[in-house]
Amino acid sequence: MRLATWNVNSARTRVDRIIDFLARRDVDVLAMQETKCRPDQFPRAPFEAAGYEVAVHGLNQWNGVAIASRVGLDDVATAFPGQPGWAAKAGAEPVVEARALGGTVGGADGEPVRLWSLYVPNGRELTHPHYRYKLDWLAALRDAVADWLAADPGQSLALVGDWNVAPRDEDVWDMSVFEGATHVSAPERAALAALEGAGLQEVTRERVTNYTYWDYQQLRFPRNEGMRIDFVYGSAAFAARVRDAAIDRNERKGKGPSDHVPVVVDLD
């Protein structure tokens, strides 16, 4: 099974690129982030015509996650247990945003994978309430992972997506540019590392090196001034099935690309 994750930065805007990518790379399952649409707005028809069923979670034009699969898609969940909400305005009721979508894929043709497409909160600034929200979100996710693996230690569990954290200094082009900023702070990196303590491991780093995101501004892509913030974390059973990985840098080229590129893993 070939599984990919991609922050597409608007499914409606980039549907043709997404469908072309699925065909060109022969992808079985694609987890998407930042789809930026409600389920009724998602361009399902091209995916279905290509042989994929789709699960979509989106509340408005912000955030949004989806999974497209041609190898089965069952047991869909639109939030993980304990997922915190965000209050956009002071005094407003917190809303559990469309940042997590779970589904079971691959069961028809082999050992199933419990897959989560995740769009981790950005954090904005270290002094912003959104930063605390980001840390709380990751902590709640860590607790959910620990509970899932305690209940079924042998399951193939994969958490993929845009983590909005660069875990190591080499994951950004110049650490001095990020001094005092989000994405590289010690608490964020510790929150991501806590997932490994809960029983997950990142499966792409030892197989491929490259950035996965380049800002649209200041010629970041031509200068290769990027960040590595899109990852695939898996349980021991999932990691044992991984045979190869790739970062499709070419998807940042051409007309109208996303600012992220796909990360691909091949499984037994």
C-alpha cells in the first residue's frame, strides 16, 4: 500500500493537481490537510471518478482535513478523544476545529491501518493564546495515542499531516531567522517528542531528507529556504511495514502549487 500525506492548501483550488499526483505516483491512500471547505463543497466527483472514496471534515473556509482511499475507508471519526477547542474571540465558546480526521484503510486487501490526517494548530506567536492551544492540542493527542496503543498494542496506527513543528534545527534553513518564533520552540519540540514516548516513531526521516514547506514570499522555494514540518508517525506495527519513503519536491513547482509538498510511504 502506498500512503501519502499532503497539505493541499485548498482542495477546490488544487483538485486537478491532486488527482494528477494520485495517478502519477499510484497512491492508494491520501491524507489531506488545509482543504479549506465544508464537506458539501469538497470536489468529490474527480476523486470518485478516479476510484477513490473520500471522507471529509470541514466547518468553513479554514482548516479542514480529508482522506481519499481506493483500498477501503471505514470507521471515520472527526475528532480524537479529548481534542481541545479554540475560541476565536474572547468570551466565545471554544469550537473543536476541523483539524483531525480518522479512518481505517487497507482492510480489504491486507492488514488495515488506522490512519489520522492531522493539521496541528500553528501557534502564531509564543505569547499568543493560540500557542497554548497548540501545546494543549498536542498533549491531548499524545494522551489519545497512549490510550489507543494501550488498548491494542499491535495495531497499525499512523498519524500523518502538517505538524507545524520543526523537531530539529536542520529542519529549517536558518535557525537564526526563527529566534523567538513558533515551530522551533522547546515546548513544541517536547510536545512532538512526547508522541514517541507514547509509542510512535517517525518513519520518513531515516529514509529521505528534504524540506516539505516553502513560503510563497521572498523567493523561499527558489532559494530552498524551507522547513520540514510534514511527517508520518506510526506505531511499532506500522513502522515495521514501511519499506520506503519520499518527499515529492516537484509538487512545489509549476502553476498554482501548494506551499507544502506530499510525503509518501510504501508499506508491505
